[in-house]
Amino acid sequence: MDKETVHYIITYFRNLMTHDEKLALKSQRFTYKNYGSSEMNRTLKEKGRISSDPEIAAFLQNGYDEFELNVAQRIMAETPEKVFFNNCPQCSRLARTPYAKQCRHCGYSWHKLVAKFKIDSVFQLTNRSFYLLGEILEGEINPGQLIDLTATGLHKKIKIESIELVDKPNDGKPWNGIALGTNELTEEDKEYLKQQSFLHPIINIINPQLI
């Protein structure tokens, strides 16, 4: 687990720390703040701000970095479902906070993101739209929103003209899919997406009003 992830867990999910871990963290921070002042540390111990319990001190015996790592690993081992990692939809790296909407690494902003869609295949109906067939992974998709094709390697944002429900066999079993229709692709774009669809890319659906 890298330092960035450890710091994220300790900073934003401190409620998942045990009582003793919180005491050790509190003692470390007061000690660091008053480093070199033995008189102040003694006063803080008398007031209970710094714990004098050997078991609490043992948490920090190998240094603060090791303490943070051990706490983060314990939290992820015992309650991983309670930790929300706010990863960038574009580069997948961890955002600065659980509430951030812009990546500090690649600069991508997802204020406008409304849904994620996994492409299963693509097809063209004669004299009708070109369709991207797949499933909605999260969010809600409506006509008028934009399909961001960046994840496929095609740097275009195209309008959803129509949405169709599609029944398609999947290993002999019925499968209900969603088809997103558009009329904004060139023939070259369509051929490219036919090749990329075998990779089943996950694309973002965005709100055009926020661009």
C-alpha cells in the first residue's frame, strides 16, 4: 500500500480506527507539535493529552509511518466495504479527498459525469443510427447526454440521439442490454469502434450543460 493511499485512509476514515489507535495518533501529534519541549510534554501527559500507557506507546515504537501503514492495512482487512476510494474516471488514480471532482494527477474533471457504460458490441441499422450496445454500470442515461469516447482512444464526445432496449443471446442465455444511438460518427469512427468493442471498454456519459 503506497503512502498516498495510507494517508487518504488515515485522514478521511479515522472513524474506523480503534480507541487505542486514536490515542496513539493523538499522542503522536501532540508530541510532534511540542517536540523538544520535555516540560510541555510532561504537562500534556498530566492533563491526559499524551498517553503514558506503554501499550499505546507500543503502537509508535517503529515510527509514525509504520504506525499509519499498520492501521490502514488493518482497516482494509477488517472493514474494506466502509472505505470509499474516489478514483479518477480517466486515469484511475486516487483523488485528493473522497469529495473531489477533479484529478490532481491528470487534471480530468468529473463534475459533468452522470453515468458509466460498458460497451459489449456496436452495430449499424440500415437508414438508422449507429448503436453502442452494452450495460449501465452506474448512474442514469438519457437522450441528449454525451458519450465520451476518450477511453476507447477516440477523442470525441457525441450526442445520444436515442436509447433502445435490446435482447441478445449471451452463451445461450437471454441478456437484456441497452443500445445508445448516435448519428455523429464518421464511417472511419464506426470501423474503429467495431475493433475496440471487443475490449469491452468502459466509457463515461456526461452532462452537456456542464461542459
